[in-house]
Amino acid sequence: MRLMLLAAAAVVALSSASASSAQPAADLVIWGGPVYTGAAPARAEALAVSGNRIVFVGDRAGAQAKVGPQTQIVDLKGAALFPGFTDAHAHLRGIGERELSLNLEGSKSAAEAVGRVKAYLSQRKPTGPVWGRGWIETGWPEGRFLERGDLDAIAPDQPVLLVRADGHALVANSAALKAAGIDETTPAPAGGDILKGKDGKPTGLLVDNAMSLVGKLRRAPTEADRREAFDAAFKVETAYGWTGVHAMSVDWADVLLLEEMNAAGGSPLRVYNAVDGEEAGPLFSGGPRTTKDRLIVTQAIKLYQDGALGSRGAALFDPYADAPGTTGLVLTPPAAMRAAMEKAKAAGIQVASHAIGDRGNANVLDLYKSVGVKDLRWRIEHAQVVRPSDIPRFADMGVIASMQPSHAIGDLHFAPARLGGPRLDGAYAWDGMRKAGVLVAGGSDAPVERGAPLVEFYAAVARKDLSGFSGPDWRPEQALSREEALKLFTSAAAYARFAETELGTLEVGKLADLSAFSVDLMTAPEAEIPKGRAVLTVVDGKVVYRAP
């Protein structure tokens, strides 16, 4: 009898071995560094991919069994592998345009910004109006916004227009103001402001909806321009380690272009589009849309409630602490926002509403409540300054807080002066949101910010600027643990686009979107995190970036 049992066991073992050897080899195997799954168990040694799906997560021996003659093997050489990082809020074409145009990012003074413009004019010798972007006056020794006089000295006759980093204000020189017909008698449009000096004349700074007054000076980009910008953005994003992006305020023509570009060669990035609310007609009538490979999905609209904090356009209940004459701007009338929301709900379209100030956030929450959005996964983009009493309302309605950690480490240099002490209790309150049961998705808002995932992760766990500085009252308790920070850009970002069953964790059966970084985000000293770099980016099972 014992011999029969042993023989039976041998047959079972042989059958199991034969089944194992009969399994098809993996297309891609990755090992050589820690594999953080974002699931249970939290850590593994290796991962295998067949087609566009994860087929193994576990020890190296198990992965070795998946290796065949054609298997691509990637040795991480100590780098750390994570679920694919997704930027839950960025402006994709804007990222590419930043790479291709006059970029004032990082200017340390008004004088330096003007010097860059002067060099650009001298070297490029552009004709017609000149547009640039990226300046921000935070920390400048001049202690003020750029003004037309700064630019008049280097361009007295050629229109020059420079958009502030947040995209909610721009400075125009006198030639540009004249070409647009703007003077001291020009009324500011609703939801906008024309800043004026003590002499009553425009300083050149146009805020939010007032920027439209100079819109006619900008040449509309051609399809070739837009295609070039998207190509540049794809290159930047995949090299940073992003596997996906929730693209905000997308023009309808760009939805069609992205789909066309994907059909022609496959997108190297997973794109989830939120169409600009003013161009959402085709989405309302046609409903959500996706490419066959599901790399380009369009299922949301973007609405604007208020402006930005830095340019004092964010809508606040009480006046700005450093500008008692203003409480910010409401960019879209409540009736117009509600009408768009009703159409979106009827069409099964997600709504992502820009709200930065405490009044702006409260207004959107009120509108969501009136429309009835429970469990629709509607979002508030930024949610930067929220009354503590309003935070539970996010959770009660299932509203997603789509927040950008790097805003907090940039804004810490001016937000206390804008807001005063008490309002900081609900400012950039990532952990307060989490503890209240709110799902927080993480993004970068690039090109407003640089858009590097390691900077965003660092900001979430350190709540300090890149030099290690944080103000004495900058609410350090709002920083997140590393495990919670990882969720912002992986599982939470997947949930925010209705894809948590396919993306966000490294589990067998899920889509193979993977990000590997030279620094171990879960164990490295805080200061080392932003010094790292992406070494491998995999989207839909394909290696789309590998560091030299």
C-alpha cells in the first residue's frame, strides 16, 4: 500500500513538473532589486510579464522558471521597482511646449528672467509677439511680480507676453498692451483682473480671465506644432518614470490627435483625458471613449471654479492677509458650472473641478451636493486650501482630492503671508484628508511645477523644499508615510480613473505598468529621494524608457 501511495505521489509530482515546464516563457523578467508591490505581500524579489500582463510576482527562483530563449531580462542592479507611477494632474501638451519654447523656469530674480528674455530675443530674433512661460516671483529680491517696465527696456516695440508658472497670470509689455488695446480705461472681465499701479495705469499683469484680452496676439498652434509638443512630452514623462498621466484641460482636437498618434505607433504613455469644459460637447453627446488598446481614454471634463493662490486669484472667504482688498476670483458662474455638471452626470462623464481657495472648494462641494455625486468619483483638482470643517464633506460624497505635493514645498515661501496662520490648518492637508477617509490622488500640475515623480514623492513625505527648509508653522504633521505617499501615484491614481482592477499594484493579472528608480523610496534618507532618477519605465508590457 505504501509503495502505491509513493508511486501516486511521484506521478502527481511529475505531472506538476510537466505542467510547469509546459508554461510559456515570459516576455520580460525583472530582478536585481527590491520589488514593491503596493499589495500583499508588500515586497518581492522579481516580476515577470507576458504580453501586457503581469504573470508572476515572487522570488527569483520562481521568475527564473519563467525565463526562455526569447525572454528579455532586466537586472535592476539595486534599483527599486514599483507599480507604474501615474501623474494624476498634468497638462500634457504644455509639458512639451515648455521644452520647445522660451522657458523662464528657475529664474532667481526679475532681473534674471528679463536677462533670459533678452538673450532669447538676441539669439532667436523672433518676429511677431513673443510668448514665454515659467517665471514665479517667490523668493525674488525684488519682492514683486514682473511688470511691463521690466520688459519695455529690452523690447520697446515688439510685444512680449510671459505667463506666470501657475498659468493663471501673465505679464505683457507696453507694446503688447497697445496691440491688444488695453489701457487704464479697459474694464477687467468677470473672473479676471488688470493690475494697476499708483498712477492708475496697468502694470502689465493680467490675472485669470483677463489673460483672454491678449489672446489674439498668440498664433494658434498648427497640428504639426501640437504633434511636436506631444512627442516632446512623451519623451520627458517616460524618462522621468511616469507610466501614465491624467491630462487636464485637453482641447477636443488634441483628443483626436492623441488617438491618431496612438493608432500610428502606440502611445508610450497611458493617457486619461479630462477635456476642457468649454469643448466638452462631443464628449457629452458621444460618451466616454477609449482606444482599442486602452492607452488613450477620454472620460472626464475639467471645470474651473477659481484662480491660483500665488496670483491672488484663489477664492477665499476672508480677504488675503497680504492684500486686504481682495478675496480672489470666481472664474465660472455657479449656474454655468452646474449646467456642465448636470450634462456630465447624464452622459456618464467624470467631473474634475479646479478649486484652490477655501471659498472655491466650498462652492464646488456645494454644487456637487446639489447635483448628487455620491460614489461617482468626481474630483476636486488641487484642494489646496480647505476649511477643516469641509474636509469630511469630501469623504461623505466620495469626492476625490486630486492634490500636488510639490505645490506645498513651493508655496511654503509665500502661502503663510497670503493666508495668515489659522487658514494653514486646512492647507495642503494630505494627512488630514486621509484620516477623514478621503481618497487623495497625487499629481504634479506640470508644467506649473517641474513634474518629476521623485520630487513629488519627496514633497509628500518631507513637506520641505529641496534645500530641506520648512517654515516653523508649515504643519509638519500633514506629511505622509512612505506607504501612503506611494498610494498617491499608484493605487489612488488608478482608482481616480476607474482602473483599480487593472492598474496601481503589482499583482498577477494586472497590466504591466512599472516604474524603477535608482533610489529606494521606501528606505532612503529623505534628502536622497529627489536626487534619484528613473532607470526603467514599462507601459503596457513594453519598455518605453531605460536609462543609459
